[in-house]
Amino acid sequence: MSITHPYGVVPATTVRRGNIITLANVALGVGVFAGGFVMIEPAPYELIFALLLAIWFHAGLKISRTILPLLLCLFLFSAGGILSTSQSPDIVVGLRYVAITFFLSLTSILFAAVIADDMGRMRLIFRAYVLAAVCTSILGIIGYFDALPGFEIFTRYSRAMGAFKDPNVFGPFLVAPILYLIYGLLTRSITTAPIRLLLLTILLTGIFLAFSRGAWGVMVVSTLMMYMILFLNEQNAKQRLKYLMLGVFGFALVVILLTVALQFEAVSSLFSERARAIQSYDDHRIGRFARHATGFNWAVDTPLGLGPLEFGKILYEETHNIWLKALMGYSWLGFAALLTLVLWTIIGGFRMLFRPRPWQPYFIISYCVFIGHILLGWVIDIDHWRHFFLLIGIIWGCFALEYRWQRYRRHKKSTELISATSSSTPAR
């Protein structure tokens, strides 16, 4: 069977594949949106992406050779977790934990592959991400101010957490959409500025009410990085002046929002408490930093680690350090794989920050937020944060796009050289 088209006949198989890809793109947007609602595990996010993996496999999605190092590192990271599980008293619990890690790793591969296949999907991904962030922020804000009955489930310890299990995950989740909206305000048409400004205000309120020092730090570091990169990449003096003016305006807006929020006594007291750099549970004799020192000492003598989640059972608190988490729950092999992946991503990505490409805005945002999360990883575990694997997938998808771009340029230069040589050769 075939379908008649004004320019010829389109085979039915092509039509069917087009329909499958359309369905997969819709599911991709729904999946990213579901990442903002993770109050239980497994979450709807896992179900949707299990279907997505099946749909894209059926659609014949290919993995670029540029993505293979990512695949290898994530596979070895999970394999290290399986090795470490051999040390766990409850192997079933350990394997279940590693299985979640492996599944989230597959989502990174999927994101990278679909972006490498079509860079236009990044726009879909970021718009779905912003929508999810706004919706979950509204839930957290309503719950924090007790504006509607029953919405207190979206708060914890008098802190907004949206549709997450922890304010310390909710806050960092909002950073990438915040940067995306800031970038839009800096570079896009002024006609859409009011909408972006409204959405940005909601997200800034949400991240503030999460009272997560880590989220605040990631937002500040990532925003400054993006701002500096955009400023350095901009060659137009008028545009640079615009960046400076909007930067001052943005800073003034944050100050105004902060001033208004601090008028509420509950907000002011909690902010004063959370704004301290060191909390009582950090420097206590069995606090966070003491556990870090103990754990790294143990890691020297335990190449296979203790098993996933076992560190927390022994010291009554989890590692709260992704590197220690890797050593304790994923063995030396998992630690080496994670370190390799992070260094490869940071070094390989830095070279692309200053190359003008169609996908550069998405890459800069993802790279800056990724750096912020790696810094945050020194004081919190991020190995099961779904949006962290999304960031990795976006960055490596851009790596694949860059590889194709470079290959196209080399081919074009080679073709032009052969053509020039042929035209300059006298005929006999």
C-alpha cells in the first residue's frame, strides 16, 4: 500500500515510520513533563520511558558512535553497582537500587540518541521541562502558604518541595528551566518577555521556598557561568550593553522578590536558619563531614564497597557525597566510570562553549547546570536524580551533533578541493 503525494508516491512503510516518530516525539515531551512529579518510586516517569524505549527501538533509532563512550561509562557504573551488591546483606534491595540506576542511564542514552537524530527535539524537551517546573512549583507554593486544603503534601519540614519527595531535589530541578527563561529574556523578542517573566517569577519563588542551600548555589553558579559565556560569545557592543542592563534588572527583580518574601515571619526565620553555610548536622561529630571522612577511609580497604544503601544503615545517614556514594555503593569500578564520564563531559564540553552552532543555547544551559550539579554532588547524592541524567543526555547529544557538523565540514572542504583541482587541470 502507498499514499499519493503531490511530489510522487510515498511508501506505506515510510508513512508508518513517520507516524511512529510523531507518537514517540509526543511521548518524549510527556516523559520529560513527568520528570516534575516524582513522589513515589517507581514514578510515572519510569513507565513512560519504558514505553519510549520500546517505541524508539521499533522506530529504528540508531546510536551515534560519539555516544558510545557515554554508553560504556554508564554501563560500567551500573556494573560496579552489581559488584558492590555482592557485599550487601540484602542482595535484592541492592539489585533493585542498581536496576533503577541502570534504567536512568538508559534514559540518558535515549535523550542523546534522539537529539543526535534531530536537534529540533531539544526545543520540545526544554518546553516540556519548563511546563513541568512551573506546574510543580505552583503546587509547592500553594502548599507552602497553605492556600488550599490538602496541598500540604507538597511541603516538607516547612519547605516547598513540589511534587517531589525532597525539597533538595525539587530546588535543583528548577535551575535549568530558570536559565532557559533567562536566556529567552536576554535574546528573544520583547513581545514574549511578559510571559517569560511571569514563568520565571513562579520558578524563582519555588526555588526560594524550597530553602535548599544547594539549589540556591547551583542557580547562582550556573546563571553566572551562562551569563559570562553569553557575554564573551557576543561580538555586538549593543547586545553586550543589553546583557548588562538586563542583568542589572534581573538582579533588582530578585532583590525585590526576596524583600517581599522576607516580610513573612515564617519565611524570614527559616531563611535565616537555612542561609547559614554550616548547619549543626554538618559539623557534628557524626555529622555529614565526619561521615565523609569515615567513608573515604573505609573506601581504601573496600574495593567492592559496602553495597548500595549499606553506608546509611551503618551510620544512620546516607553518604551525601556522590563520589563517596560511588565508592561505597558502586565499587572502585563504578567510581572510576563516574569520574571518567564527568571529566570527559566537562573537558569535551568546554571546547564547544564558544563555537557558534544552532544548538549552542541548549548546550550552554545544560553544561552550566551540569557543572553546578557536579559541585552540588560533593554534599548530596545525585545518582538517582532524573533531571541529572537528562542533562547528561542533552550534552552528549550535542557532542554527536558536533561530530556530524565537523564531518560535514571536512567532506565539504574535500569536495571543494577536488572540484578546484579538477577545474584547474588542463584538458588533453
